[in-house]
Amino acid sequence: MTAVIFDLDGTLVDSVPDMHMAMNRALAERGHDPLPVDRLRGFVGHGVPVLVRRVMEAAGAPGDGFDDWHDGYMRCYGEGICVETRPYPGVPEALAALAARGFRLGVCTNKPQGLTEALLDGLGLGACFGAVLGGDSPLGCKPDPAPLREVLARLGGGPAVMVGDSAADIGAARGAGMPVILYTGGYAGPSLDETAADAAFGDWSRLPGLVGGLLAGQAPERGAGG
């Protein structure tokens, strides 16, 4: 049966509130002003090291302090990873509907493995997925297709569909030879061209039908409002 492999931040969950709180704690500990939440949201999606470097640059901090900043953020975020973070509306129901149809579900994220597992378990979603791979594995981060291929292998191989919200997700899926469905309510928002994906949705109740339509060779629907 086909696998459906999901991105995490900005796709399954809105985790920016807790990441924002943790990063502003790390900024304050180092004598810097807080960043607006919208600015931080624009830094998310390419893994923690990229996020930290972008924040350091925005704060005017010297690059040679990266390890301290990275460790500080990881500590702050680990202490409050599931305070305000929630699944997007309709996510649990969509996952249950896909599982009921026999789809194998996995997660391929650029978030570190330990934080990913803690977040999924904290939200009660961990048991939904047969394979979960974070961005700190030796296989690297999306848009490299290697981690996506590894998740599929752990799910038993076969055909697969990627669901994500960013150019990194689209790039990984294309590199892995998978169709990709774009969630338009995530962090990339209107900055990402929907036509780069095979289908797009803004309402999670539509996802099972979109997956089925792609597999059946039907013309995919696009747009956030449907």
C-alpha cells in the first residue's frame, strides 16, 4: 500500500509559538532584544543550525559563538517544546482517515530527532507513524532526497506521496521521484508557487481525497480555499 510521508513544522503542527518563546529566551540570555514572531517564522524550515545562524545574523551576533547559541536554544526549546504547539485543525482526523484506508504514514522533518519524537509524543501523535526521521541524522536535511527515501524504506518501500509546506519539501520529493502535495496554511504561505506541487490544499479534510485522486491518476485540485 502507498505511504504518505509528512513534514512536521508548518505542515502537521504549528510549532512557531514555542520556538519563538525559546529563541527569545536564548536572545535575552545573551543580551539581545527579542525577535518578532513573524520574523522567526520566516527562518524556520531548514533545520536548527540554519535557524540559529539566521537569528544570530539578525541579532548582529558574531558567528564564532554558534555553538553557545545552538546549545542555548536547544535547551530552552527542550524545556518548553509542547506548551503552545498544536496540530493544525483537522490533522488528527486526516491521519486517522488515511490509516483507516490502509496508508502507511511517516514523518521526514529537518527538526532534530529527539525534539521531533518529544513533540509528536507530547501531542499524542507518535503512534500514528511507522517511521520518523529527523534532520540531524547522517543523511542530512531536505531538500536532499536521501532522508525521504530512508523514511520510505523504513515503511517498507513501494509508492509514496510527500505532504509538506515548503520548497525544501518539494525539492526532496522531486529528488526522490515522489508526487508532492502542498499544505498552503504552513510557514511558506503565499511566497511558494502552488504549481510547483502536484496538488495543494488548505483544509485538512481534503487531504485523503487528494491522495486518493493522485493515486488514481485524477487531475489534482489546487488552492487553499477548497
